[in-house]
Amino acid sequence: MATVMAERRKAPAVRVPKLAWIPIAIVLVPSLFTLGHISWLSALLLGIPLSLFSLFIPLAAGYVCRFSPSGRDRWWSSALTHLVAALLLSFLWRLIATPFARALSFIPQLYGLDKQFAQDAWIIYFVGCIVYSLSAAFHYVAFAQDAARQVELKAVETSMLARDAELRALRAQINPHFLFNSLNSISALTSVDGARAREMCLLLADFLRLTLGMGEKSVIPFSEELALLEKFLAIEKVRFGERLRMTESIEEGARQCLIPALLLQPLLENAVSHGIASMADGGTIHLEARVQAGRLGIVVENDRDDEAPSRRRNGVGLKNVRSRLEARYGREASLRTEAAEDRFRVSMSLPAEYAETR
Amino acid sequence: MSKAEHRKLRTLVVDDEDLARQVLRELLGAHPEIEVIAECRNGLEAVKAFAEHKPDLLFLDVQMPKLTGFDVLELIGAETPVIFVTAYDEYAMKAFEVHAVDYLLKPVGKERLASALQRVKARPPEKVLAASELAAAARPAGQFAERLVVKDGTRVTLIPVGKLDFAEAQDDYVALASEGKKHLKQQTIASLEAALDPRLFVRIHRSYIVNLERVARIEPYGKESRVAVLASGIKLPVSRAGYARLQTLLEERS
């Protein structure tokens, strides 16, 4: 049925130019004169005001078109709708025309116009139906153009959003703060512990290589993301030493699940920079992953000090993760954050996908 | 050789990362005129060590637990030269540039450190920088203070802005009223006003800023003036301009 508005797209606007009365008059006046028994003068005096009052026909035609878009209903159902609408509107037009004719017949030269018009009223139906059909055709064309434009706009918008997300993901990977702090740690280690400095260089190189490689893939097995997170935490561990503690509980089945590349890295980075770095005595980051009923659940939890000075980039990483989940899974994925006084917890749930099934 | 070069500069190194302190200590080892008298792992330790040792120079990390480098500067006053150390913080760097404060970027190199020390030694001691202005400049536009730091002797109190009832100007100080107590802080009421979110705090009078959520009602007082009655029963004077600000804010909210 046409009443079910399943389409989420905004309904197209119905527009009728005010000057549309002129072509209507050009059809109506000669029709009254040639098809009926009405003089030129009477046809002009009656036809022009009637045309001015006829704009409701194209307007209503537009709404009927919107109500019954082309290609959705069966053709005869559509045709029937339009036929009924055209007759109904023409009838209304005629109702308006009758008092006009009567009023004009009070002018001596036009005496008897009302009686003549009563005979020729079918011309009003005739012209009304023509006006209606033409308007409907115009509206269908306009709506089709509108829809095409909307699709085009939407496409541009999506591609811009996708590129934006990509750029942000790239920027999140290589947080300058992280990079410079790591280099500072290496520079400190060179004189006191050359071997550890070298080890740190290798860790950093591995981390950068992995992130750069991952940027090209859209999804990776969870185990690969875990390998990257281990590198990341090993580097941060050099910086924070005993202050950074880590516990994890990863279900074997979760390791094979596919997740968007670098989905968790920003969360771990937040956990370190907003959590651990803000605590004088450090804290624990807990990572959890399990598969249940076809869904992959991941939890990142960290200690925090709620009196700590707030850090910048607050929420950028989180927003990024959220929009990437949304872009890939839509409503199939969810992300929730809980901030207690001394803990911060991000939990997400997404469809468990595996390499074989894709 | 002048006298100044013989006197050792007693220096405090403040950073929450062991390795970052280590690298600074090592680099400073090449400068015999510098004597590192203490190292601190966070802002609270720094404020305490400052009161204890009265150092001649501070190396201050910006992002630290408990108190940031800006908080520390606010609490210790501006008489002692400070060199900030940061890894990457565009806002902080901009603030340093604007206020011509010395800063080092991590990883710290020895040439850059030497030139910063040169500048400290050359700088006339009367150079005073307004810490609260520096902190404000380091805040991205549209961001406001989330908490206020106050020092009482060596005790540091953190007041989350949500717990600030009102502030009262007292000469060069502001008295911050929170949870039934008043904390004195050396700051002008104008700079405090600038640091607070204008949607939550209103300057109701030349000498008063009030937390909007604490205001129970406004009562007329005398012929032309009014008082704001807080939920706790405390009455604060409201000037005519303050009343206008209060009204526009309340209108925006409703």
C-alpha cells in the first residue's frame, strides 16, 4: 500500500510556480471559445480568473504523485488513483467556476453566460484533466531529478566520511606524544643500558611497521591486533616501568575473529595516557575478549585517578573507535563506556566474523 | 669570570618518568654550575620540595599525575625561573611561545639545553610571569578549568569546579568557598572568571563569582540592589550589571 512510508529518504518538495496559471489560461480560454458556445470576450473574462484559481490542481497533483511514487505500486492502481484525483479536482474547479459565471452574467453584455456555461461545463472537466496529467508528468520528472541529486550527494558524503575516518585512524595510530616520549626514553637508555635502548628501538620499529601495514587492510584477525598491542604495551612499559601493569583474559575462540584493524590500539593508548600516566603509583589495564552466541565481546578497563588533570585529545580516540564500528557494522555493533571514580571501562560487542565465512 | 658563574644553581627536576629524569640529570651533569638537589615524580612532590629547598631553577614536565606543570607553577609563584619540558603538546608550546617561557622538547638535546640554561642565567631576576595566564593560554579555546589548585602552606587542595560554591575577591587574593570552607589563593578574580565556564559561573558583583547551581533565589535588598541567596543560606551582593548577566544566563538555560 502506498500509505506505508517505508522510505527513510526525505519526501521530495512539491513546487508549483505561480506563473503556471498562464499556460493554463492559454489552454482554457480557446477551449471555452472553440469547443463551447461562449463568445471570445466571455471566454477571456471567465477563463483568466478561473486559471488563476486553478493552481490547486497542479499542487494537489504533486502531492498525489508524492503519495504514489512511480514504480512502486502496480500501474493500474496508480492510474486509478490519478484518475479519481483528476476527476475530483476538476469537479472542485467547476464548483468554483459556476458562481463566477453567474456573477459575470450580471454584466449586460454577458447576459446569459451562466446558462451557456452550465451547458459547456464539461470543458472544465476536460481542461482540468489535461492540466492534471501534465502537472503529474512534470512532478514525476522533478522527483526523479531530486532523487538522483540526493543519491549523488549521499555518495559524495559517504566517501568524504570514509576518507575522514581513514585519516583520523592514521593519525590516531601515530600519536606524536607517544612517539616523542619513546624517543626520549631511548635517548635516556643509550648511556645507561645500551642493550635495552636497542631493544626499545626494535620494539618501536616493529610497532610502526605493523601499524603501517595494517592501515591497508580493513579487517585483521584479533590475534594480529593483540600482537600489535603487546608491542605497544612493551614500549610504554619501558617508559612507565612498574607503574604500568597489565592483565588479560582472552578466550581462544576470540583470537580468530576478524576485527577492523587498529580498533583497540586507540583504546589501549587512552588507557595508558588517561589512566596510568595520571596515577603517581600507576595502575592496571585489563583486556578481556570472548565469543558468545555469535558475538565478540571486548572489554578494556583501566585504573584512573578522577582528580587527575584532564589530558587533551580526550575522547578523540574513543569517538574514532565508535565511528569505525558504526561505519562497518551499523547497528550490529555497540560500544559502551562506564566511568567509575577509580576505573574506566569500555566494552564493545560486535558480530563474530571469521576468515572462512567471508 | 664573574661571580654569578661561580655560584651553583640549585635545581629541581620534576618528571613522572624515571628515564626522562635520568636523561636530564645526565645532560645537566655536563654543566658544573648546575646542582640537582632533588628529583620529583609528580606535581605534589614538586610543590613540597620547592617549599623545602627553595631551588634556583626548576625543570618541569607538563603532563604529570596529580598536578600538571602549570598547576605547579601556579602554586609556587613566579619568582623562580622555570624551564618546561614536554614531548608534544601544541597548546602548551603555543602558550610558551606567547609568554616567552623557556621550554625543552623531548627528546632533549644538549645544545638546546645549554641555550636554555644560558637564557636563564642571562635573564634579569625580576622577570615575573603570570602562571594563571600561562595556564589559560595553554587551554584550547572553549575549554575551561575542571579543577582549581590551592596551596595552604605545603598542603595542596584540589577543588573540582563543581564543588566551588562561590569566589570572593580579597585584595590580591580570591577566597574560594567550597564545602563550607574558604581557601585563599593568590589570583585576581578576573583571571579566575576567565578560567571558569561562563555557563556555570557568573560574576554577580565586582567582587563575587557564584556557581549558578548554588543560587536558590534572588531577593531585593534596599532600594536598588539585590542579594543572591545560596542554598546554604549565604547571601551575596548582586550588582546591577551582575543581575543582568544572571538574567541572560538563566534565560539561555531555560
